[in-house]
Amino acid sequence: MLNSAEIQDNIYNDFLENPTHYTILENEIVFDEQWEEKATLKEQERIAKLHITKQDFYLYICKPVGITYEVLLAKIVEVGMQAEWDLCNHVYYGVISPFLNALPLGKTEQEIIEIFEQHNAN
């Protein structure tokens, strides 16, 4: 049987390896039962904030599948996003993701996210 010092050492060591799995309450390291939900939410927020220039959006997402700039602009107008497009310099994944279904991109959501990650305009 483990004594309390060994248990604390085990918790501390796991905390060092997996800090997102724990929280500190009243100077105690406590396992966070909701760590997976929090990690998923944080990842969704990170992905939504990925952004690329409008030029990169066209060059790396649209043009390789034969979507001309004219077709892209027509689709933007069709789905009511012209103001957003005209007034932005960067395309944010979280804003544009609903629009992506309107385009015949031939890419999975993960492939599109990878393009945003590769060309993210920091």
C-alpha cells in the first residue's frame, strides 16, 4: 500500500508530465475531471483563430482545385459574405469554415486546417 507521501509524489510526477490534467486548488494539486473537455475547447478555439491572407486562401485552397477568382467572388456574394471578404485582409478559419462547404474543394476539413496551419499569418 502506498503511503501519503508516495501518493503525493505520484500525483506530482503525473502533474509534471500532464499539467493540463490537473488544477491547483487551495495549494493542492487536484485531478481535473474535465481536462479533456477543456483541452478540446482550447483546440477548437486555436483552430478558429487560424488565419491566412486572402491571397493564400485563393492560391492554396481554391486555385489547386480549379476554382477561379471570379467563381470564388461569386460564391462569396451568393452566401452573403461580401462585406466580410471586402473588409478583411486575412481569412479566419472560424469565420470562413461554414462557407467552405459551399465550394467544391475536394479536401477534408483536416486538410484545410493543415493548409491554414502551414500558411498561418502570424
